[in-house]
Amino acid sequence: MADVDPDDYEGVWVFIEQHDGEAAKVSWELLAEGRVLADKKDDRLIALVMGEDVSHIAEEAIERGADEVLVAEDPIFEPYLPEPYGEQFRHLVEARKPDIVLIGGSHTGRDFAGRVAVPTKAGLTADCTELDIEPDTGLLLAKRPTFGGDAMATIKCTTHRPQMATVRGGVFDAAEREPGREGEIQSVEVVVDESHVHSRVIERVVGEVTDITDADVVVAGGYGMDGDFGPVEDLADALDGEVAASREAVEEGWAEAARQVGQTGKTVRPTLYVAVGISGAIQHLEGMNDSEIVVAINSDENAPIFENADYGIVGDLFEVCPALADAIRAAKGEEVTQ
Amino acid sequence: MTREWNIVVCVKQVPDADDVSIDPETGTLNRSDAAAVLNRPDFNAIEAALELKEAVGGTITAVTMGPPFARAVLETAVGLGADDGALLTDRAFGGSDTWPTSLALARISEELDADVVICGEESTDSSTGQVPPGIAAHNGWSQLTYVEELEPDPDNDELIGVRDIEGGHEKVAAGLPVVVAIEFGANEPRVAGLHRKIFSETEFEPTEYTAADLGIEDQVGLANSPTSVGGMDTADPVERKKQVLDSIDELVEALQEEGVV
């Protein structure tokens, strides 16, 4: 595939992920960041909505900052499948040549991004924790922590378009809706039919999605929990907070993936973040750095988490957590149960 | 029509996380001086391939792209029960990002006439998860990512996967050929049998492929990678008070002063 002329490409696109007529929160977060990027490069912000009966989502995208919404409406786009979504997206990219495309880092978003980056020969960067525009060139600067170090790498895509990035939930703040905000909603030609689809969804079971990104207090457990999240749950209860976990704890199966904090999990911005038995790798810090007050509880006094905390207690978390939970309940005037 | 399946399992040699450096000139990972191990999520991919073979019959070929010493991860896969191994090794592959990497794996999967290609969820060194859908896209095959369980339906040439999605799961039937990314931790990888392990270390020889063998010598490597590392910074540390306190009472007092308790 020949290199493209980057000058032919313009517009910042945000893929609005939706299921059953409900947009994913991460998509609104990216739309807000897309607005910032589009303004920096004096470009248009365009939301892409695919599905059946999604006009209310298109209207919401305008209210949340899009200049324009492209709507591909057809039953073939319900529920999500990578082939029809990918084929439609390839067509839209070839016809309309977007400069930048942002996609939420959910499982659906990552399934979609990996699929569509290939036929468009896009430069795709996964799980970015910062996005910016290079002043002289207008290039997207996609930043993510490096493996095995404490550095951030900036990934660029200089000769191919579009420049694509996935970002996990909570990294950016969603914009408020602005009722009456004006923009253009454009229905696009659907180019996909059954011949593009070689898979089918037999069953889809979705319950309530755990969301730790809005919590005011977060108590997170790491590898030091050694399989027992009881102390973290109890402390979270005393603080009226949400339970969260490090990647290691999720990989060990001690906590559900939706509660993972970090580069490959969620970014939280609570008033109080308590890190229990978490060493403090950069990938984790990226998900908790926006917290107002950070408390660390760890038995290793040299753990990097103490350098990234306001208050630390060095000690056995299985003793510190229950004692702290009791002290907090006492301070709040609650009855101490244990 | 029921028939046996050609199963390809993609594996990757990754540097041990504690033992890695970054090339200051290119900003890419310096893999040559780190202890090299099999990417942990790939053990789940190998296990899924073995279970699939037990269910429908067929052969498993482990595939990796890397320097000559990456054959070690093929030996691991063969020791665990893969029937054969293919090593994609060529200086031309050097510096490939996920686009050319998934192209090379797509071409070898075609070459091996794969019905099912199984990958780990992502690699621990670059953790993009982009290669499995990339392979599927290059070949125009179906894809199943974040798979917790697999259920083959050889009578209908379909593979059914239970996928983990936000807030729940979905069951998807995919027509063959299909590329699968197994969720990390989805199964309990078996331990290699002694005879097979000895065979893999003494007698097994992988088939080697160059970029030209796959007809992609002009489409791989750093020059054909859409993305490049444009710089490295140290992370901006957030200013914190860094006060290590001696007692829980002091901590509660501090939190009360901050107004968070």
C-alpha cells in the first residue's frame, strides 16, 4: 500500500461505541478530548455513530461538542460485530479521509480498532494516557507508559493516515451536555450487507457495569492482598468507597476486571485513594495520579508507592486495614462492629 | 462436513519485565540483553489449542516471529503438545509494529491452511492486543477476542466463543477460518509431559520462513510500520506530601484535617 499524503486528511473523529441504544461513557470522555485536539489544530470534531435507532445518540454527540455526526443506521450494526463495523468504517475512512480517530479502550473498542487499523493502514496506538497535538506539524502525540521502566513513550504516525488511538475509561472527563448546541447530523450510505458477516451473536448477557471512575473514595488492593480482598472491602465500607484493584490482583482473579486501576484499566480521580499492598508501578500510577489525597499501606518501606503518596503506613496490611477501618468508624461516630 | 482442523497458535518471546532496557537511539525496547521468556498469556492460548485439538482432532502448529533464538518459545509449545513449529525469522522483520507483525502472522496462517488461529490476549511487553484482530483483518477472516470459553461446532464449520464484554458476556458463533484471542487466565495451562519436553529440546526442529518466503519482504519492518516512537520522557511525578506516619491515629487525624474523613 502506497504512503498517503497527510495533507489530504482532516477532521478529528471519535467512534461513539453504543450498545442497545446506550452510548459508552468512555466515548463521551473521548469526545471531550477530541474537542480539545480539534481546537488545537483548528479542525472539525466529527462523531461516528453506528447502529439501529441511534438518532438520540447523534443528537447527544452534538450537545457534547461535536461539529458534525456521521450516522450509519442499519439493523446489520446490531449488536456489534467486527466485520460489518470494520467494513463500514473502512469505506468511511477511504471516502472521507479523517486525520485522527479516537476509540474507547473497552473490549469492544479494542476489538474494533485492531480490525479497522489494518485495511486503512492506520497508525494505531493502544491505551494512551495522554494525547496532544505537536505544534509545528499538527501530528497527534500519543503517550503511553513504556514496558519495564518508568518512562513515557510518545508514539507518532508521520506518513500514514488516519492517526488512531485507543484510550481506557476515566482518562478524560466527559463534557456536560449543552442543550440547544447546533451541529450537522449526516446520514451516510450503508455499504455493508450479509455477505460481509461470517459470525453471529447467539446470546448477550449484560448486567450492571461496575463504574469506579466516579467514586469519591477508592480503596485499591494489589498483589500484597495474597488472595484475600476482605481487608480492602472492609476499609472501603468504612470509608463509603469503591473497591478497586491493581492489574496483578485482577490477573490473579481476586477482583473483577472492571475494578482495575491503571493504564490498562480505569483512571480514577477520587478525593481519597488508598493503595493497599500495591508497589506502585508507573502503569498503576497513571490510573491514580489524578486523586486528590493518596494513602499507601505496604509492608515494604522501599515500595515506590510511598514516593507517590501523601500519607503512608509501613506495616502488615492485614493488621493495618482492620485497625484503620475501626478508627475511621470511631472517628465518624459509628459503632465499631469488631 | 466433519473434518479435522488445522490449528495455529501464535506465541511470542518477550523480555522478562525485570530485565529490560530501552535503546536510547531508537526508543524501542532492547530485547537482546534481557532474559527471554514465553509471553504468559500465550500459555492460555496453547492450552486452548490443545483442548480444541482434543475435541475435534487435527494438528497444532506453533508460530512465532523473532530472532533465531525465539525458537525457544516454539520448543515450549511443542513440549506442551503442539505438533510442529514455524519460526518467522529475518532481519527484514526488525522494528515491525503491529501492522506488519499481524501481516506476517496472517500470511503464515494462510500458508498453513489454518482453520483456527489462537493467540494470547496481548503481549506483556507492548500490551496492545492489536495483533489478533490484525491477523483476522489482513486475511478477511472472522475474529473472536477476549474469549473465556471455546466450543467447536465442526459439523457447521463454526467455532463458538464466550467473550468477556463490559458488564457481562456474549456468545458468538464465528465461521471458519477464525482468529481467536484467549483472555488471560481463561484456563489452567497444563504442565509439559516429560517425553514431549525431551523431544522438543532434542529432536524438534522448527520450519524457518523468511519474509521473502511469505512474499512480504517489501511490507514489513520499521520502514513499513505506520507508528514510530517519537520520543521518551520521564513521567511527570505528581507532587505528594510523602509523609510516612507511625500510627493509625496520626493517619486518621491527617485525613480529618484534609477533610476526607
